[in-house]
Amino acid sequence: MILSSFSRSGGKPFLSYKTIVITGMCAVLGLGLSGCFSKEKQFKNTLRLATPAKIKGLDPAHSDDMYSGIEVSRAYEGLLQYHYLKRPYELEANLAESMPTISKDGKTYTFKIRKGVLFQDDPCFKTTEGKGRELNASDFVYSWKRLADPKTVSTGWWILDGKLVGLNAWRDEASKSGAADYTQDVEGLRALDAYTLQLKLVSPSAQILYNIAQQFAFAVPHEAVEFYGKELLNHAVGTGPFQLVEFNGASKVIWKKNPTFRQQLYPSEGASGDREAGLLVNAGQPIPFVDGIVTTVFEESQPAWLNFLAQKLDASAIPKDNFNQAISESKGLVEELKAKGIVLHKAPTLDVTHQTFNMADPVVGRNKYLRQALSMSIDRAQIIELFHNGRGISAQTPIPPGVSGYDEAYKNPYVQYDVAKAKELLVKAGFPGGKGLPELEYSTMADTTSRQMSDALAKSFDVLGVKLKVNSYSWPEFQRNIREKKGQIWGMAWGADYPDAENFLQLLYSKNSSPGPNDANYSNAEFDRLYEKSLTLMESPARTILYKKMAQLIVEDCPWIFEMHRLSFGLTQPWLKNYKPHDFDHARAKYYRLSK
């Protein structure tokens, strides 16, 4: 999924941390500062966070970037969630009473739904005069059929595609008839009674529980979809710990504690060192601890950084231009920030950053040698140091350290910085010195860091005689162009949706091409064959061998220019407690506590 440098999960352009100055935001809204902050002041205990991109909306079916996913998870929930503290990552029951029972053949999963869970109060519940009704198993049947419904055009359909018996056939019938019949039985997706959900899989799957733990699979009441229609993007009606107060995706999202949230407790166990770090002080206590959350959009890094230093934000990434202001040569916190009680959090992240070639493009998509040449023109060590302050390691394949299939000893020949070899490959491509090659187009974001990184890429290509035109877009425009296969080259980062190399390899599976997660539109029959075979295997040496073979096919075809696997450096104010970096759990804020 799309990713940021501090909080994370999934796919986004990796090119920068971004923001809007608050006074400018209020001017756009036509408000003075007092009006702009009036709704925030109703909470005594408010968590103040920043996001670097506009929030597209709050519909789980369309929450395919990290920024929207984080906000969606304030209000919506799924059957499962990741344990907040345990490492390695471990799934646990959430809206399910417990982990599912699984048949001996590995194809039937039965979940018991937690009783007494209420959807948040909302006008969409007409029969109860706005009072939220109880969640039941049929809500998951409805929500997952909605993912499959062609009219929903959900970017999350891939998590269920080909997984449940009869669901693809149901989707195909909806496409043919022009309207989905939600009352039609689907053998692989049934509510056996109000509190029992049964899934029947086409074949055993090692990833199915990871898939349904994602925000796409969160429970959405049919009443909300029917009441709000397309406007559901601007509303949130879930079972989660926070309730929407105000949504303006371009500037600010305000949440309050959900008064009807069930009792959920802070974890009583964690990983090694968590107790010593003070992460179990609140063990067994009801969550959430904060009364409200204000998420402010900052599309440039400096205003967000200055707001953090002024104690107006509770957490912050470290912009590259301020890295030396915050971090010492030994990669620790500088004394000035230590004296203020600010806390540094460092952690490896399951991610990969890369430049993407659109394989559907008639120029870059049809010439392997051209792609390989461009890859070898980039000095990754310089990029990592210049734009990421050394916070990363060079990526050789899509698979990051920390999951099966990563090979520390493997060296990708096209990741090596070698201008002479790149020029040789350009000759093989038919464009000696760049002659005869039309100007290539690069899609990026409009912020300062993105422009700087684009300029650096253009200079690398220019050494080969290859010209690059840079086109800047807003985040929604950027995503739309890619989904419509209009881009030629662009930068992206992918943070794992779950701890399995398959989550990275599926980005290059041909059936996931745009508007799916394979935005490179890469297609290789042998890769697809190995990928499909790997889906039938549980974690094992045999599956790891398949992962490595797939990675090497990708290396040779070069649909991506691999860049780096990142290390996260983040800061929190001294009063923000219970913070622990997490690769997957969007709902972290429910565990945070403010001590002031």
C-alpha cells in the first residue's frame, strides 16, 4: 500500500512529505483562525497529527493509499487486526470473537462475530432514528460483495479476486446484467446466522487472513451506502473508536471519541523491551485514551516541521532538509531536542521505493535494454544520502529485508551505477547517445522535494543523452493518470500490506494491471505461472525458492528502477505515550495516550 516516511502502509509516490500552511488553509476556507480551530477546541485531550497529502475520501472500498487508509481506520474496523506491540507481526481477533476455525483441507474458514458491537450513531439509520444498530455477519457479506460489485470500482477488489468460491462468478453476472443482485447466494461468502460468517476458498491460501485484515474489508453498513451514495466518501459510519466531526480532505479531518464504542483494552503483553520502554504502563485499560484527533494536511514539509517544533503537533517525520537539525552524526537525537524531551523512534520498514516504467507505453514498455540502461545511470548511494539522509539500503529486488524471499547476498546487475555499461545498453536499445529517442515524460508531485528528485533523475538520464520532461500533479491527479495508464515513468513507494513477499510480487502480476496495483502493467507468463503456484503453498522453503525465481525474472525485465528499502526516523513530543512504529496497523491512534 501507499506509504509515508513516518506513519505507514501501502503505495504512494515516495517523493516527499508535504503540507499546507494553516493560515493559508483558513484563508481558502474563508475563515479566521478562531473559526478554523473552533471544532478542535471542544476536546480537552486532543491528539494533533499531520498528513503529507490530501485525503481522497473515507470509503473503505477506495482507501488504497496510506493517507486515506489511516483516516478510514479511525471509524471503520475489520474482523481481524494486528497486535499493536508483538513482533514478529501477529494477527488477532477484532470484530471477530476469536481467530477462525479452519477445515482440515484449509478451504473453509468460520468466524464468530463479536456480539453487542454497534455501528456509530448516524442519520442513515432511519428505522432507529439515528441510533447505530448492531453489527452482524451479513454486514461482512454485504461489504465484501460491494468490493466485488463492478459499479463500486473498488481498488481493493484484488484482496478477494479469485479467492472465494462463487464470488467472481457473481461479479461477472453483475457485469453482464448491469446491476449486482446482493440477495443472490454466493457459496464462498455466507452468513450462517447473525453471528456466524463462513468463507469457502477456491484453494488454500496463506494470505487470506492478511487480506481480510486490510481496510478494504472493513464492515460498512448498507444503510450508509444507500443514504449517502457517492457522498459516502465524505462520511464515516463504522464501529470504530472515533466518530467523524468534520471532513475536508484538502485541509483537515476532525474526529471525536465514539461514545458507543465497545470496551476494548490496551494489550497486556508485547515484544522484548516493550515493558522497559514504558509501553505496557496502560496494560488492560480501556481504549481509546484521547478524546479527539485532528489530522491536518501539510503538503510541504517545512510548515509541518515548524508546527512540531512549536509544539502544535504531537508527532512528526523528519524532513530531509532538517535531518541534521534533528539527528546527530551518530544517528541519535541532537542535544537540543533531547533537552525538550522529544523522543526519536527508529525502525526498519517493509517497503521498497522505485521508478516505474509503464509497460503499456510504446516507447519504454517495449525496450528492455532502454529500461536497463536508464536503471544503471542512477547513483543510488547518492540518492539515498542526498534525499533520504542515508536512511535506507539499496533495493536489489521488490522483496525487502524481513520477509521470506529476501536474499542479502543477491546483487542486481542493473542496480549497479555504471554509466559506461548504461551507454552500451542504450546502443543495444537502438538509441546510441540517445539519438532517435523521443523525450521521455516523468510524472511527479508538485512539492519542492519531488521537484528536486525529478531534477536529479533528469540529470542522470541526461548523461546518456536521454531527455526527460517533468509533469507535476496533485496526489489525486497523479493517481488518476496512473490508473488510466497515461503515465510513462513515475516514482512510487510500496509499504507492505502484510508481512509476506507475495504482497510485493503481486504488484507485478499481470491480472493486477491498472487500475489494480500492478500500475507498471507488467506481464510475463512465466512470472504469472510461478506467482499462481506460490499462492497454493503455505510458508515453506519451496515457496521461498519460487519467490526468489520471480524476483530474478523481474530484475531481467526491469519494469522498475529499484531504489531503496527505507528506515523510518520519527519524532514524538514528550507527552505522547504508547507510541511504537508499526508497519501495518492503521488504527494505532486508539492506543496513544497524552500525558499533559
